Amino acid sequence: MFPKKNRVLVEHVHIIKRHTRPNPQKQIKGGIAEKEAPINISNVQLICPTCNAPRRSGIQLLTDGRQAAHFARSAPRYWDKA
């Protein structure tokens, strides 16, 4: 995670190709190198543990005054917002 830039690194999602020139002094081979790049955190969803599908989450105020997060379009399942 990169919280200051609002970006997150997700495996096998945003693969970029970097073209490198060979440099024998630094022992670098030339060619096309693939590496993962971060994506915006707004493009990431949590996976609901009950239905095992990506779902939007929300925050709800409980009766005792605590905030709890929940999944939309799913069985009511809450967890404490940390």
C-alpha cells in the first residue's frame, strides 16, 4: 500500500512492460522486463467471506455508538472498523 498516493499493489492485475537497454558495466541485460504497477485504491473491492464475491463495503453506526463496517448486498455481517 502507498497511502500518501492512494494507491495499492495487487498481484497480477496491472502488469507494465519496461524496455531496458543493455549495460555491460552494471551487469544489466537488455530486453523487455515486466513488472507490477500500483492501481488506485478506489478500483479495489473487498471479497465477502460468505458469498466469496467482490462486494462494496459501507460503514454503519451501531446502537452502542461504535462504527462497524458491513458488506452491501449480503447477509448482515459486521466487523469493527479499525
